Amino acid sequence: MSTLSQEHILNALKAVKYPGYSRDIISFGLIKAVTAHEGAVSVSMQLTSANAEAGQQIKAESERILKALPGVTHVHVEVKQPAAAAGAPAGPSPWANQNRVPGIKRIVAVASGKGGVGKSTLSVNLACALAHLGARVGLLDCDIYGPSIPLMMGINQRPGLNADEKMVPPASHGVKLMSMGFLLNDDQPVIWRGPMIQRTIQQFITVVDWGELDFLLVDLPPGTGDAQLTLCQTVPLDGGVIVTTPQEASLGVVRKGIAMFEKVNVPMLGIVENMSYFITPNGERVEIFGHGGGRREAERLNIPFLGEVPLFTAIREGGDRGVPIVVSAPDQSPGQVFIQIAEGLRKKLG
């Protein structure tokens, strides 16, 4: 009979991938105890996701792998999981608690399949709306090549350093901020390859003193390529929000954005339709890009529809001035739109 060692068992379990990920359960650090005695193998693992299906898949695959080892006569695999929190999305992501940033309760990505749909405009106003509702909020600008958050939040200063040599994020309008724009000179281009971007994003999460936050919004760069997938796997996301405009050309790309979140097992929190319609000075409603496409797509895909944002000149002016409309006029129609979306998002996340 072959002598089974803990090392042999762990090496064998490297063949078990976390559902939806290319990484194995060993690299995620899920194994807590391993014993082997006279052909009997016992493994205990602790998952951080409450998703029962993921736990069942991991248990079944681990048992199959271990039973195939020479000399194994009996296998016992124990998979412990936390209870699902009421109102919280129970996605299968292993990031649910593992590698959490201390003090940050929820991390939400704002994404778009293409540029020019107003993703950053939604991000800054959503962050300010959550702060307006009393939440402690941070906003991370992950658009390394074209950071716009500093301009739209009206601040451009380098982060400080605390006693632990962590960056202290500057704050504007009650929101803590981090962006590559704070680290560059004016108009300085970023010419980097993918691995450098990944390391920078990791540092923005782990080497920044975010303090206590109820929400950290992550403004992803436009598109659905390798960079976006890497960011979604680097940052421990609790959910994603997709921004679109009404026309079919944008909705086709929305499906790619949703597929991106599904590929990395990030729960979809909802779709927001931007540039939904325009009200002329005489009160006429004009649907420049069509209307209702975002809601129809959400219903078709059985995804929550978080709201529609009309074309308000005040929204654009607020972004250009560095004072989001939620800050300058929270009680007026343009600001109320974002506050209602923030309320829906906060309710969904519990």
C-alpha cells in the first residue's frame, strides 16, 4: 500500500478548480485540515461563499480525485460554508470573504461594454448619492489609461502616506477617492502592459488606507477584454452594475458585459439606462437614442432594472465643474434620479 502524505493529497487537490475560475482550491487557501491513516483520507475545507451549488461541486470533485489515489480505501470530505445573509447576493465567488479588505463591507463594480455611455458619470453620482443617504463611500477609478474621476469630483491631489506607509485617499464631496490621475502629471500618458495594470489595481485595493466603508465603488474601464476580466478577479467584488444607452448597438455590448461578470461569477446587481430621453425647454420629450431598451433587456435576461437617467444638461455641467449634480442639487429631478438608483442598490445589497 502506498504511503499517503499530506503533500500528496494537497498536490492531488490542485486538480480541483473553483467553479467558474481557472484557479484551484489550494491556491484559494480553502483547505483547513488534512489527515491520512491506513488508506483513510479526511479533508476539511472552509468556503467563504454561501453558494451551496459551488460547495457541492467542490465536494464531489474532491472526493472523485481522492478516491482515485493509489492506496485510498475511504474518503471523507467536509465542506463548511457560511449561511447566506438575508438580502445579499449568494454568488459562487470565492472572493465573498476571502481577501476582503478590512473595513470595507461591499465592493461593487460599475461597468460598460463600450465607452461613451456615461459609466463614470454614473459612478461619481452614485457614490455621492450613497454618501447623501448616509453611507460611508469610496470610489476607485480603475481606468488606468483615461482616468476621469479626479476631474468629475473636482479634486487633483496626491494621496498622503500614513504611519504604516499606506496611501491615504483624498476625499471630495464626502467620498474617498483613488485614481491613477492623482499620481500623474497633467496630460502624462500611461503606456503600460497588462501585468503592470494588474499590480497597480491590487495596490489601489490593498495598499490604500480606505478606513471603514459601507461601499467601495469600482469604476471599471470600458470594454470586456482581458484587462476587465483580470480586474474582476483581482478585486473581491460583491456585484456588478452595467450602464447602457437605449439603442440596440449598445445593448448588444451589454450582453458581453453581463457575460463577463458571469464568467468570473460576480452577481449582477442590475442595469442602468443612461441618456434615456431629453426634455426640451418647451417641455417636449425627445427620445434621441430610442427608449426603454435597457429595461427590456433587463426583463429578457431576468436582471434587475435599477433605473433610467435622462439627458440633463445639468448632469454634464456638474461633471465638467467637478461638482456632481447629486451634490449641487440633490432635491431637483436630475439629482433625484441618481438617489433613487442608489436607494435601490443599497436595498438589494442589504
